[in-house]
Amino acid sequence: MTKKAIDMDALEFIRNYPFYISEIEQVVKPELLPVIEELKNTDPHDIISPDCWFVSETQARGYVLNLFLNKCKEGNNRKE
């Protein structure tokens, strides 16, 4: 028997967004906390559209992690 992936809609993502940010916050170096603060201050409604959905919670977490990594990369590019 195979386990069926559970879809996640935009509303569930928006509810879970602060938790995903806090997961990242718990494992990053202190110098990256300004990036975390920027993401905390970002309204998840501005990140995804109402008709957006994710195949799984893992994909949603990966999406937030990718946002974090892109913000870190932007910060490094500004310093150079």
C-alpha cells in the first residue's frame, strides 16, 4: 500500500508560514537573523496567490526555505 501525498492549499500555507519561519530561525547563525526578521514581516498573502497549492507540506517548507536562501543571496550580492 502506498501513502498518498496530501495537498496543501493557500490558506493552510498561510496558517503554517510563521511555523516554517521559526523552524529556520532555530537553526541559522545569528548573523542571518535579519533575514529571518524580514521574512517574519512579510505577509504570506503577498508571497502566494489564493489559488496556489502545494503537493505536500514538505514542498511548502522547501518553498519557504528557498525564499530564505534567495534573501541571503540577495544580501550577499549587495555586499559585493
